[in-house]
Amino acid sequence: MILELLKSSYKGKIYLLNGFRHENEILYKQELAELSEKHSNFINHTVISRPSGSYIGEIGRVQNLIQNHIAENFEGRFFLCGLSAMVNDVKLFLLSKGIPQTKIHCERYD
């Protein structure tokens, strides 16, 4: 979806908030960094919930990324994908923040 938006010259902000347990599980790190450098409207943030002692970066859960990087008055859509437990937790968090159900789209992998 992100690549299609960028190819079509979409000008709005595109946020990708990635959550992983361990830093060695981060997917497409280099590719996403390159997209961020090439497209100023693509912003990628990653959070690790169980980091090693040497990890440098954001620690916590996807909800922390939303809290830290998405404006309170954000009017866009949220596309959640991943394991059911994470998707359900993030969805409940968004609903508690007043995000309408119609702006939350979910895809579960399990």
C-alpha cells in the first residue's frame, strides 16, 4: 500500500509504525530507511518491546508510537496488521482515544 501511494505521488503524510519484540526481527529496515530518505512524506518509526541491553531506539509497544508520533487531532486512517493480540490491543487503544471505528482497518495474521 505504501509503495502504491508513493508511486502515485500521494502528497499526504504516510506513517508506518512498526513494532517488534526483538531488534533482530526488524523487517525491511534498509528498504524503509531508503524510502524515508527519498520521500519526505513517508515517516517510519520502529519500537522494540523486548530489546537487548545494547539496543538504541524506541522501546515499548505500538501504542507508544501512536502516543509519541501521531497528533491528537489526526484525521487519517489506521491500517493495523499483525498478530491478533497486537491488532486487538492497538484497536482498543485507538477507540479509547476517540478514533472512529470507520477509520480503523484490521488484518490479522493468525
